[in-house]
Amino acid sequence: MKQFCLIIFSFCGSCLSAQTLPDFDQIKMEKTSDYKPAEPFVLQTSNYLLSIPFKKENKDRLNALRFISKWMNGTPDFSFSFTDMAEKIGKENYDLIGLYMAAMAKYTLENKAAAKDTKQVKLNALILLINYCENKDNDIRMSKQLKKLSEARSKGELEKSM
């Protein structure tokens, strides 16, 4: 019975953490050595962004994006490149690009062995973004470019379309 309660408690805690944000003021990313300990908070923040409906003026969302961006630009353990994907997602659609960045961070941190394969990171981050956008409850409009990629995915041609 104790094991069952522990499992339920762990499950509820992981669900709750996906819906909350860490206290960004308590997470320092000033030195190279600060970035590794920040990884669980980056993953928590990415999960948060990809699990809540999109609201443009949500201050928590904006702070979360700033936090992820700072980590992506400063971490010595991973390298991120998404300028080529910006045009494929929607060049001027910063909302989609921000969500794509969160998806990249999420995929990278959950799949560290594949993190050096930039093609795999981009592909899987794109899949996460498409899944997020296709969920009507998230209330975000896909760009024309992203709709084409979504159609390519449904035909099994996403990788080729990238």
C-alpha cells in the first residue's frame, strides 16, 4: 500500500509540475557551471508552455520564454540552431517560434543521447509544435507554412519537407 501511495504521489507531483513554473529569480544562469543545474527547470518550463492554452499577453508565458531563451543561448552542453526553421514555421510569427524553442529544449533534455543530431532535434521539436497547434484547446493559429508541414506529416513526408 505504501508503494501504491508513493506512485500516486509521484504521478500527481509530475502532473502538477507541468502546470506550474519555477521561481525564475531563484535560478541563476551567470556562469557556465550554472546551466546544468538549471536543466530540470528548463524542462519544467518547456512542459508548462506546451501544456497550457496560448494567451499572447500572459506574463508567465513571456517570462518562461525569456528563461528558455537565456538557457538555450548560454548552455555549454547543447547547441541550438533554429533560424532555418523560422521560415518554415512562419518567419515573422514569434509566438510559434517561441513555442518551437520550448519544444527544442524539451526534446533535447528528454533525449540527451540524440541531442547532437540537429536534424532529429529539429524534426521532433517540429512534431511537438504541430501537435500543440493542432490541439484546438490551445487556441493558436498555425501559419500557412506550418499547415503545409502538418499536411506533410499526415502523409508521412515531414522529414522530406523540412
